[in-house]
Amino acid sequence: MLKQPRLVLSLVFGLCASAACSRSQAPRQSVEDAPSTTRTHGNDASISRVRAAAHALARPEPTVDYVAAEMEGLIMARTKTQALIHYDGYRATLTTPSDRVTRVTFLLAEAKPSVKQLTEAFGAPQDNHKGMLYTYESAVTRATIHILAEPVSMPADEGSLVRRIVVEGERTH
């Protein structure tokens, strides 16, 4: 009598495990395969942080703490040359020789904006072999900041989603 309930239980657990494995191997729809309405609109969660990074890098001597405060982020990890901020759906890495931030790189996992959203925020881009190159000029400090948006796939159009954004300040000699 005891062997049959154990047999039934082991069969039930085996079927459940098999069903779980088959579900995990089911093809998932990626952002690139999503319907065109999602692709065209993009996600604007990161746009304000990209603007804040460009604005902060345009200041004289943008320190790590100043840039993180402007971007409304909390430094999660830091080395001598980098600082890392995590947001929901993306992360930002600050390149920091000494305490001065020279570059902010956004890796966009889920919160991918579109080229159109970046164009609305920063004006018409120039084509670049890596993506779209935008320029932000500060009226106060006269600094020029370059913003490189790397689309998920090339050639890019205004509906293309962006996977990586690099915001870089002027080089000082």
C-alpha cells in the first residue's frame, strides 16, 4: 500500500518538473521582436538621466558626487577609475580619472529609448559608424558634450531602439 502513493507522488513531481522545464525553454519575445508600437515609442525612463548627465558634465570639474546627485542616483560600487549606478531597467557607469567624471555610459537592458526620443531631447543627430551622434552645448559654460547613441540594430531610423548611450565631456589637456 505504501509503495503506490509514493509512486503516484513521484510521477506527479516528475510531470511538474517536466512542465516547468518545457516552459523555461519556450521562446521569449525580445524587445526587438515586440510589436512596432513599442519599438516606435521606446521607453523614456532614461532620457531625463541622460539629460542630467550631459548637464552635469558641462560644468567645470564635475565630481562623482555632483554628477550622481544631478542624475538622482546612488553610487553602488566605486573604484579609482569608475563608479556604478543602477536604475530600474538600466545602469550607468561613470568614468572617473581621480574624482572628475569624464564619461557616463548607459547600458540599457529594458528601458530602451528610441532615436526619435533622443532627437527630441538633443536635436538632430549626425550619423556615426557606431550610431547617432548628438551634441549638447551649455550656454553657461560653453562646454560641448557629445552623446553617442548606439541602436540595437543598424541602419537606424527614428523608431530604432537604443541599447547604449555614451555621454562624454570635452577633453582637457
